[in-house]
Amino acid sequence: MTQASATRQLKFDADGLAPAIVQDARTKEILMLAYVDAEAVRRTLESGTTWFWSRSRKAYWNKGATSGNTQTVVEVRYDCDADALLFLVDPAGPACHTGATTCFHNRLDGR
């Protein structure tokens, strides 16, 4: 299956985006959630590192390009509805811009 035919299976929202969960392939810890469009998926598959679409900056970003905290893609999966992706990665450093290993380090109960 080619990259083009693989991405045609995916369903993007009205803005052309789909959520992408990033998970450590070894520890299974959820690292972050970001958004992708077909081009970001193509770049990810082609480069072997994660690419996303920044909704605030309206631009593509390659995770770790400036920080060095890259994410090497081990596998890309999509859900049963084909409208969300899971990137299993080998992270080189923390995922969160705060320096935390995961973006999911805050508890809703405040602890």
C-alpha cells in the first residue's frame, strides 16, 4: 500500500484535521495530543519523525526540530472510524514544552 492510498483511508474534520495521540512505543505512556492533516501524515511517514499542524500558528511543525526532543516513529495506527491516529514513537527527550516527559502531567483534582 502506498502512502497516498493509506492516507486516503483517513477521515479529517471540516478543517481538514484529525487528532493524533503520541505514545511512547516502549513504556506505552501517552506523551501528547496534536493535530494532523493529510500533509502532516505524509511528512511523518516520509521522514520517520512526527509532523503536526499548529492550529494557533497555522503552520506545520516537526516535533523536536528546535528543542532536539524528536520523536522517531515506530508505527502509525488509526482508529476504527479512521478519524484519529496513534503515533507510537521512540522519544528523544520530553514531549511537553514545559520540560515534562508527558503533556498529561496535570491532575484535574489539583494534586
